[in-house]
Amino acid sequence: MPGCSFFISHSGHIATNNHVVDRCKSINVSYKNKKEAAKIIARDKVNDLALLKTNIDSDDIFYLALEDIEKLEEIYVAGYPFGKDISESIKITKGIVSSLTGIGNNLSNMQIDAALQPGNSGGPIINSDGEAVGVAVAKLDFEKMYEIYGDIPENTNFGIKSSTLRSFLKVNEIEIQNQSFFNNIFNMFSSSEDIVRKKVDDATVYIECKNK
């Protein structure tokens, strides 16, 4: 299943989940109707993160939030649910942060109620300032939850916190970019939806994994 990623540097670095690229023999990324090869340069299998390098000169990048997001804050998730089978345009869902821990009290994760589907993995979780506050990673397994509890879970999805991504990038000597003066000015005069829409369009990448 294809996945998603997003630019975190002006040098062509993109962040995604390790499980999106773990079994790839080769990786292609699509950005604004252009397709380029990408190379894995670092992995964090425990936290399910991967860092890729491309030769793409992106129009923008996602800045990482300086602090972890709080419960009840609004978030947006960008990605390609079910790949490009439904349509080739990127999709955005909206929700809130439901919990500051993941499955098994995993402190590196957070729980969100914004919809996630296969193909969303690796996509950015975004706050109203257009900053990446997390990386979409998983949803509860419907079959297992029904087997255990006799009910189907709804709106129970998970992301990796931006602080975990920051640590991963720092260890791999990737300079972490913060919001610029011009971005802050733009944000002052724009709606949350306009800010998020621009970031999603200019800094989100579709990943195709080839196993042969």
C-alpha cells in the first residue's frame, strides 16, 4: 500500500513511517506531478520513523512545532487514503487530539479522532498554524477489537509526536527549521484553513514502494 510523507528541510529531506518503506526495493515519490527516486538514509524501527532524501526542490517545508500539542486541540491530517485509487488529489481530515498517549500508554504517540486509512501512514498531523505536530501512524485493528470487545472502534487513530520526530532528526544531524518571520506574518492574516491548505499543497509527498 502506498503511503505519504512530508518535507522537513529545504535540502529534499522527507519524513515518513518506517513501515511505509520497510520492505521497499526501490522508492518513488510524487510531488506536483513530478516523480523522483528517494533513498532511505535513516530509520527508527522502535518509533516507526524513516528519513528519506530526494533531489526535489520543494516549494515549502513543514516546520515542527516547538512543543507537543495538548488534548482537545484541533488538528488536520493530510494523506492519500487508499493511495490514488479514489483520486490523485491529496485529502485532508480534521479532528482533535483525544489523548497524549498511544496504545499501551506509549508516550511517543498521541491519539486523534481525525480519520486515518491505509495510505495516510507517514503523512503530517498539522496544527492551526500549519506546523507539523505529529506523523500519522496507525488506526486500531477493527477485527481484533471486535474479537476482544464485540464492538467496532470509531475515530481511534494514532500519530507519532513531533518531539519524537525532532529527536530522530537531531540524532541524524538534520537541521530543524522553525517558523520564519514571513511565515508568521502570513499566518497573522490568513485563516487556519488557508494556512493548512497551502502547507499541504506545497510540502506533502506521495510515496510508492516497489518490492521488485
